[in-house]
Amino acid sequence: MIALTNTYQRYGLVAIVLHWLMAVLLIALIALGLYMSGLPDVGFNKQKLLLIFYHKEYGILALGFVTLRLAWRIGNALPALAEGLPDWQKIAARFVHLSFYALMFALPVSGWLMSSAAGIPVFFFGFRLPDFIAKNENLFQMLIEVHKWLGYTLIGLILIHATAALRHHFLSRDDTLKKMLPGMRD
């Protein structure tokens, strides 16, 4: 049975669940964002407005989960990287993980700011959240671009992260991926 907390050898059940929950949620948000941004803005597009509503609501949920995940990460051991990794890979791994955290905060916050600048409220499962800034069309347009490029950056990091994990598992044959899979033993 897997421990709830992390050890220096592997991630615990809480970290594993948060990791995979966030992975599914972020990939779904990316897919939804890409899909809805391709829908026409002409007139009153009820489908697009509904998808935007869901995107914002689940984006706020992601912000809550990443806050929980970061708190858990700070309070738990960090499993050691695979032995024998070159220094550049150790640095790259830490950089990608830190970048993930930065993007997991920046994306929902930029989306929330974007909604505030558009004068459109953000709701979280029935509760209206406060606006961060006053309505400002120029700022709204700028934040659309910021949010979009943060999303593209997240897509790139997900691809790098997944590729590196699969490389470790299938080519290097180390325990990097096993540390994040429930039920896998070293």
C-alpha cells in the first residue's frame, strides 16, 4: 500500500492524486480553450458563452487545486531525482516543475483579470468572485494575448514533461515515472 505522504524515494498518494487530477483538468481546460476560441463571435453565440463560463469556473477550480498542491509540496519531502542524471537534466527538471507552478497560477489569474477587464463577472459554482480591476477594453485585449500565450507555453511544457517521463521509463529505464504512478513498486 502506498503512503499518503511523500518520501525521498517516491511520491505519496496525495501528491499522486493531485498530480493526475491537475493533469486531466489542465489538459481539458486547454482543449476547451482551443475549441471555444475557434468558435465564431458573431452575435449571441450561446454555445460559446456557455463554454467560456465552464472554462472560467474550472479554471478557478484549477487555481484552488494548484494552491493545495503547492502547500502539499512545501510540506512534504521531494523524492530524489534518478541517480546518474547529468547536471543539465537536473536543472531542466527543476526549471520545468517551477515553470509549471508559475503557469498553473498565472493562467487562471490572467483569465480572471481578463474577465474583470471585460466587465464580465467570474463565478465559482454559484458564487460571484470579486473583480480584480475595473473594466478596460485595451487591457482586456492585452490580457487575451497574455492568456493565450501562457496557454501555448503550458502546452509546450506538458509535451516536454510527458516526453521526458516516457524517455526515463522506456529508454533510461529508471524509476522516474514509477514514482508518480500509484501501485508501481521500485
